[in-house]
Amino acid sequence: MDDAERIKSLIISLAQALLRDNRHVTFATVAREAGVSSWLVYAPGLRERIDQARARQAAQGHQDQQSGRKVSTASEQTDLLLACQEIQRLRTENGRLRQQARVHLEQQVEQLGNHDLVDRVNELTEENLRLSAAERQATTQNAELQRRVTELEDDLAAARISLRRVIRNQSS
């Protein structure tokens, strides 16, 4: 028997063992148990044998690994349907609760917003008045400094002229 035949035999034996042990037969489980790639269990000859084991298990049910109870495919489908209905109910409730929270927050913002906005407008008005007064004072100081610079420039020009006269008179 060559390696390919041994692997094929191993995979078929594992599928039958899973069925015998009431463990859920899937292509992924068989591949994992055999230590082979999942594409290999879909090969002609193997796929049919695994499908047969799955069909037998669907007819007789299998052992659920989490609860330890025997379940059938119909039972699993019912559980799935119930879970889907529960998920839909929870999504609807979640949406309703989100909408209620949104409305509640909007109401809080409106209630707090009006009072807070009036306070903030008053604060900004006071700050604006303070800054306007500071700007007027700075403008006045700037004008005074400009006047003083002009006086000093005139004094400097006069001092230069005087100095030139003194220098000329001493030279002559």
C-alpha cells in the first residue's frame, strides 16, 4: 500500500471513528484529525465517504461537544433559527435604545445649552469689552510714542545742524 492509499484509508477511518464516537463529522474536523490539508478531504473518493458519514450522522444525530447531549441536524437548525430570531430581536431593541439615548441627550443639550450659551455669551461680551478698552489704550500709547519719536527726530536734526555750525565756526 503506497502513502496515498494509507492517507486515504486514514481519512476514511477517522470519518467513521467520528461517526462511531458521536462526534460532529465535518470536512474540517476530518482534515484536522488526520493532520492533512482541508483540500485533500474533498478529493474524489474521500469526499463521497465523508458525505456518507455526515448523512448517517444527520439521520441519527451526534454528540454535542459543549453540552454533551445528543443533537440532530433538525435540532441544530431549530437552535440556529431561534438564535437568529433572538439576534434580530436584540438588534431591534438596540436600535430603539440608541434612539432613546439620542433623544435624551438632545434634550439635555438643549436644556443645558440655553443656560450655558447665555453665560458664555455674557463672558465673551465682557472679554470683548476688556479687549476693546485695551486696544484703545494701546492705540493711544502708540500715538503718543509716534509723537515722541517725531519730536526726538526733530531734536536730533536740530542738534546735527547746530553741531555742523559749531564745527564750521571752529574750522574757519
